[in-house]
Amino acid sequence: MTTASGVSVSPGDVAAVTPRWTRLGGEMLAVVFIAIIAAVANTTGAFYVLFPELGALSHDVFTRPRGAWASAPVLLALTPSLTGVIGILCARALPYGYASVIITVVGSIAVILALKSPIAPAISAGLLPLVLGIKSWWYPPGILLGTVALPLISVVWKRAMPDNEAYRPTAADLLDDAVELVPGGYWWLVALMGFVGIAIFFVKLTGLRFILFPPLVVIGFEMFGHTAVCPWARRPLWLPVACFFTALGGLLLRNWLGVEPATAALSMAWGIIILRGFDLHVPPALAVALLPLVMDSPTIAYPLSVGAGTLLMTLWFLAYQRAAAFVAARL
């Protein structure tokens, strides 16, 4: 089988040879990494060091040490900081609205396409300043701290893997790599920006900015850009449920325990448990559990907004699929 991104998956590729402890060990390492980053954020007082998408990035890099993200250490380090600069520029120059959000999202995607970077969570780094009202120029360097540390640790982790030369990826690994590649074509971008515009309308209508929570654009980028191979695109109706519970757990932990390293670790672990329970491999959803840690006094409106925004995108995605099938049938 050849994926839409040009990745060939043959029957011989489906055999998993990675030891079971590699995934579990990677998840444990990701949890510890997030706790350390949260400790740094607490110590320095720079909460933006705890960039929520580090949850998605660390989970994928440590559980798939030979995956697309882990194999692009320079882009992993630099792409989120570059999009973070775009986000700060827009947050300082424009109020939250159609112009600022669209410029930020388009600018972030342009950086990814220009660099041919697989690091889609960088889109979230660009949008986060607008959503949270961050205007400090320390934000991009704060992100850089975590994104530089991550590939450095991953190199050591990769070398600790047994049978490096005998390693063969599973079919799931190949599909994940395909999802993380830069999409081709342009209709997916039209569909994604159409959703962004609709989401901004509902944000304006309700006053709930987290209807368009930053990781949602990353989820949409991968859904619309790689519809044929994206794991959660095949089960889109479960996505709002999983994201709601991930957000709810992160909110409860934050409100019960405060903004502490232990809270970050438990929120990360909670997100992993939820995604495993729903059998969904959606790394950006892990950022949803960490977002309350960088919010001022989050309330129940946060998980409700996350659920509503994800449901809105799911419905838009299903409509997009129907429209694409209709057009294809008449060509």
C-alpha cells in the first residue's frame, strides 16, 4: 500500500519488532520531561516555557525515536520558535479577531511549508499568544528552551534502544510518519482556513476563545492535509469526546493541585490514558491537558469550549469529505 503522502507500506512492514518497553518507557520519559519543563517555568516565573505542544512533541519523539519528528532535530528545535515570533508580532499589533488569527495561522503554515518542516504543532505556538494575550518577546526563546532540550534528550534515548540496526517500523509508524509530512496540493488548506473562519465567528458570538484552541488547528492541519492516512480522520466522531475528557482532566488537576510540576506530569499522564482508552493516536490532544497550566483561572468553560470546537471541526470535516467525494465522482 502507498499512502497519500507517498510512503510505501508493504506487508513485510507490519511486523512490530520494537520492544514493548520502548513505548512505555518513552511515555514515562515524556511525563518526566514535562514535569522538568514545568519546574523550570515555576522557578523562572516564565510560564510560557511550558509550551503545551511540548506534550505532543515529547510523546511522539520519545515513543517513536525514529519517527519523522525525532528525525528532524533542527526543525524540531527551530520551527515552533519561528511561528512563535509570528504570533507575538500579531498579538502586539492586532486585537484578537479574523485578521490577526488568519494572518497568524497562514503565516505559521507558510513557515512549515517553506522549511518543509514536519513539525505541525508549531502552528499552535503561533496561535497561543493571540488566544492567551501573550505579548512578551521572551515567549519565542522560552519555547526554544524546551524544543532544543527535546532533540538533545531524544538522541540519547535513541542510542539506548536495543538492536538499532535491526529496527523495523510498524505499519502504524509508517502511517504516523506520513501524517507528519508536509501535505501536498492546496484544497486541504482551503478547507482548513474555511474552518478557522467559522470557528472565529463562533468565538466572536460566544466570547469563548478556546472554541478555537491552538492545538485544534494542528489537529485540523493533519486531518485535512492527510485525510487518507490520518489515524483520527477514520474515527472523527470520537475526537470531540476524547478532547473533552482530556481537557476536563487537565482542568480538574490544575484547580486541585495548582500550577506545579506534579500537575503537569499528572495532566500529561491523564492525556495519555484517555487517548489509549479511546484508542486514538492524536498527539496534539495531549497539549489540551496541559493548556490549563498556562491559563489564568480556567473554568468549566474550557473543556466545554474544547468539546464544542472539536465537534464543530468534526462536522466541517465530514462535510468536506462528502463534498470531495461528490466532486471526485463527477470528474
